Amino acid sequence: MYLLPNPQELNYKDGNFLTSYNTRIVIDPRIRECNVIPASLLQKCITQWTGLTLAIIKGTPETGDIFLTLLPEYNDQGYQLTISEKNIFLDGKDYAGVLYGVQTLCQIVEQCGGILPCLEITDFPNLMHRGYYLDQTRGRVLKLENLKKTADFLCRYKINEFQLYIEHTYLFRGSSEMWRDETPLTAQEIMELDAYCRERCIELIPSLASFGHLYNLLSTKSHGTLCELTDSEKQPFSYIDRMDHHTINVTDERALPLIIDRFTEYMALFSSDKFNICADETFDLGKGRTKPLADKKGVHRIYIDFVRNLCEFLVEKGKIPMFWGDIICAKPDLIHELPAETICLTWGYAADQNDEQCRKMAQAGATQYLCSGICGWNEWIPQLETSYQNITRMCSYAERYGATGLLNTDWGDFGHINHPDHSLPGIIYGAAFSWNNDPIPFEEINRQISMIEFKDRSGQFVNILTKAPKNSLFGWPKAIIYYETLALGEQNLNVLEYVKSLANENLIQKANDTLTEICRQLKKNTVNMDSSARSLIASYLIAIEGIQIFNEIGSAIAFGREDFALAARLETWYMSYKELWRENSREGDLHHTSEIIFWYADCLRNRKISNIKLYPVT
């Protein structure tokens, strides 16, 4: 039997508890906050895996009952689960402890059915704040029902904070020019999700771009003159441009009131006492309209002054500011100019991520969350091994440098092409190691995830998947950069040289043969999986075919050949991809992805696009 996250202490005893149709789930009357949620989750689980529907009551347990109660002497969010031959007692420090204990008990029921081993578990988290950060701006905007499913998943693995990255995909009043081509979330949806999360001990924290990464806002005619660089509203859409530019001109007297107005409207929807202002990757600061002031005061000075103004406004409103730490890490002592409540989100996503930034920020006295990565951005399937290595490192650094939380990020970048369910293993890595940092080897935790989450008796599902992204030779980032180099005149000689390296039929064939074998293994393994998880196979098969198709496109470009059959295959595949997208996501940036897909299809037929052909590299 496996449990994720691993409990801090587990001891097996002799005997078993036999679940009966007379067994009742008894709630201690002292549990008042959302008291029926844990009991209902347990009831549903027992019905699904034993066929027994147990009554839920309040009061005192009798022999044969399951009792959910409070014992305040445990650690915060902690619980003790005791399964004996006569009863099951679940004692939580608080409501969260009861809920987390129920989630552990549910995992036991899923693996053991109605005959549960006698045991004692004492459990509590290493980190009090365990978060998941989902990009809802640069590609996908999940439907509300799917955001709720995400919250259910986070609750299952004891994650207690959830943030949605928003630039323009919330329906701000008076900003129709910004979101008119998008499918934004509404105020009612945010408030409904906030309440849904709160019942599951998840704090839904507002996160809003406020400094850099304001592409849609600063590309409008209404606000284009507030951009650091001139003529931003005149430029064609570009994924690269969206990532690299569109910092607000902080020297313009309209800038601060505009951002504060956005804060005021957005924060009112949330019950959280925190607010993430982002303020990251202000690449253009001091290079355009703010250059005169930057030359006089320095870029870091005008950066920290604007961030301080935003943080002080939030503190006045009773909020705890959070911000990404990539800029301040170059001048850690500037943290003392921000309100004491401020939380620095120190991030790094490499497999071999070093501890330099979090060490410097700790030495400067910053309150920190360390931020790891799912590593699915720009990938058809996430780089799970990179994600595992990154998350385990960041969790160890969090313990070493006294960070108060872990925030595991899931970015969208060039269109958020990977299916949301493909992030599940990476989310579980973050949940597992922020709760209990005891090491679990990569292949072993994948085996446990396969069995616990995907109900795969063989334990092979996740380990099979780890091989797929390693065979992506002309991946989505290369495809985007190549497209924008040719179609939009971006200057990137490296990608042209890389494409030349794909003029190797054996290289492409070997990668695609490996991917075909992975598909065969996935199909063969479906018999080992519960029916509830088998539907996920289709999304992986579609993603793997996408990798294969783009590998072949890279080869076609490198050899300078037309391929009508490949163009038709690309278009047919993309129809299935769009159908899968629309099952859980609104349209979002799908239209931008379509433009690129069809550009490649047209060029494979040797059609000219804006007087530029596909094959200038030969």
C-alpha cells in the first residue's frame, strides 16, 4: 500500500477493520466549519470502492463506526489516524487536519476496499503553505467546472493554496479592448471558485500582472502610450514579443492609478488576505520612456519604488503582498524597503537549480516562498524528470533556508499547448515533497503515482510517459521561433542553424520510432488501469502524434522539400487536438495556435505566406 504524500509516521498493527453496511461516519459536533465536506468525500469514496453507502451522523461513535473529531494538541494541519479492529478514529488538529486525514483514509480505501489494515498514522506538513500556480492567460483559460476539478485534485494531495495567473483574462470593467479577443473569467466565476476552494481548505490567492507582462493591456489604443517601448499597439501579435516586452512606464502619472484600480476591482472577489502583484521580468525597464529617470536614479531604484507603492497600497487594504523575486535577487537588500509583511516568491526551474538566489534572499531577511516548476510550458508533454529534479531541490532549499512555502508553477508561455491533465504528476511531486521531504527516487514515485492516481496495477504508466518529450526534436518553441523569424522578421540565426541540423533522416526516424513504441506501450497498459483513468490515454496519444508530426516538419524544412501528405496529416491531427482542447478549456489563445499550424500546413505545400517561403535555410 502506498500513500502520497507520505505520512510522517506510519505503524502497522495486527488485524483488520471490516467495513459493514452498519458502519456510520460520525462527525464530532465540535467540527463546525464546512463539517460535511470531509464526511461526504469519505462517504463517496467508500461507496465507489466497497459498494457500501454509509450514513453520516453527528454525535458519539459506537463500535464499528468511523469517528471524525478534533484534538487540538497536534501540529497545525496535522492529524492522527487510528484503524483498529473495532473502530476508525481520525483526530485532526483543526478542520484542515480532519480533511487531510480523510484524504489519507480515502487512499487506503481505494487500495484495500472494505477490509482495512490496522495501523496508526501521525502526520503533519513540513511546509505550512503548499501552492499550485496555473497560467490562465497565455493560452488556456480553463472552464469553471475544470477549475473546480483542479481544486478537488489539489485537496486530494493536501495542497492548500491555488493561484491563477491573470494578465487580461478577467473581465475588467471598462477594458473591453483588452479582452475582446479572449474568453475571460467573470467576477461571479471567481467568487464561486473562491467559495469552492475555501470549503476544501484551499486559499484562492489573487495574482495579477502589474508591471511587466502587460501585453494585451499595453497593446491597446487606449493604453498603448503607457508602454515602456513606443508603438506597442502597432505591432502584430507575436508570442516572443508577448514574453519579452510590454512593461508599464512607471514615470507616467497614469500608471500607478491604473494598476491600483485593477487591484481594487480584482481583490474584492477573493477571501484571501494575500495578493500576488507578480512584477517579474521587467525586461524593458529603463530602455524606453523611463530611460532618462533610469540614467539618473538607476533601474533598480525605479523598480523598487513602483513595487513599494503597490505593496503599501495592499497593506493599507489589509492584504499581504507577494511578488516574483527575479529582479530583486540582484539587489537583495532592497527587500527592506518593502513592507515587512511582503513575501518574495523566489523562483528557478532548472533541473540542477542552484540555491544562490534563495540563499541571498534568506540572508537579506526576506520572507520567502520557493517556486518550482511543472516544466510543461512549451511542451506537448511535460518534462517530468526535469520537474522532479527541480521540485526536490527547491523543497530541500526551502527547508535549508527557512522558506515558509512552496509554490509549484504551471506556465503557459507560447500558447499553453500541453493538456491540463498532463500536469498531474508534476503537481503531485510538489505536493509530496512540500508535505514530507523524505526522498523517493524518481522511478519509484512515478510508480506510486501510477498506482494511486491512475489506478494502474502495473505501476508503469508515468514512467512510460517520461520518455516521450526527450524525443521532441522540432519542438513547439523551435516551431514558434522559426515561424516568427520568417513570417514576422524576428532575428534568430540560432533556430535556422538548428533546423539545418535536422537534415538527418536517421535522427528523425529513430525519434519517431521510439515515440511509436511509447504509444504501443501505453495502449498495451490500458488493461491495467481503472476505467476512470483510461480516457486520459487519448490525450497522450494525440500529444505524441503532434511531436512526431513536428519532427517530420523539421525534417521537411531541413531538406527543403514539399510534403502534401504531411500537411494533410497536420490539419487532420489538429482537428482532434482542438476537440480535446475544448473539452476543458475556453477558446483562449487557440486562434493564435491555429495561425501557426495552418502556416506550416500551407508552407508544406510550398505556398508563399506574405512573400516568404518555408525553405530559406538551404
